[in-house]
Amino acid sequence: MLATPAKPADPGPGCTPELYRQVMGCFPTGVTVMTVSLPDGSRAGVTASSFNTVSMDPPLILWSLALKAPSLAAFRAADHFAVNVLAEAQHGLALQFARPSEDKFAGVGLVAGVTGAPLIAGALAHIECRITQRYAGGDHEIMLGEVIALSRDEGEPLVFRGGRFHRLTPH
């Protein structure tokens, strides 16, 4: 069920799309690829940095997908999805799943998760979720998922900031 919020307040004259993007680009995020498999055997995947934890009990995460995304229909049709947290060397995969393509999974090593969602081999972590809620969020749809399976590997995450990929360096 999609919840509809009240009409948002006017952001004011100082909040242009360009300035908004620049300011939000100051905040570094991890890079994930969200994947889903449907009963007919089709699958979809999309790069997303709009991923966050919500709750420890129950374990919940959220992420959002643009309403204009070609894969939105697949994610709406699914009741499960997987989060693939990319490792620092997987920036090529981040680009592959961010761009339109007939088969975003071409050449990608995959393992089937417990939900059936494709898990990307070599990813730093996998989080499989059952979709519990969907919310309207401006030009995006917010998906809330209850975590049902987890795995992690050793390594460093791929980071995105200011329109570019980065590596973490210790302080």
C-alpha cells in the first residue's frame, strides 16, 4: 500500500535543483545495487545510494527509486528485494546498473539469495528483505524492507560523493 503525504511546503527561492544537488553531493554515501527476481524469471537491478537503516527491532532498511526509473514496475511487482553493498573495486558494476541496458546482468557473477533475488558475487555485503511498505516521496518511491537474510565479506566499500566514486582512507 502506497501512503500519500500531505502537500510539501514550498522550498523557497534559495533551493534550486542545482544548489540542492550540490549541497546533497557533499554527503558521502555507500553504493548499492538493488536487485529483484520475479516469478516469471525476469529480474531487475538498479544502482542506488539512497539506502539507510531504519530500525534494529525489527531490522528494517529503506531505499528509494525514481518514479521515472524503467525498473520501477519490477520492484513494485516484487515482494522481496536484495541490497548488494558494492566493494571499492566494483565501480564498473555501479555504472553498469546505473545506465539503461537490455541486460544489466550481462557478465555479472550471481548467486541466488534465499528470497530468489540475484546477489552480486564479490559484493561487500548482501541484505535480503521482504517489502513491508511503500511510500510516496516526491519524484521517488520509498521502499521499506524487513531484513530476512544477511551476509558480509571483508574489504572496503565503494563510496560516492560529489558526482564521483571514492575510496575510504583511514583518518
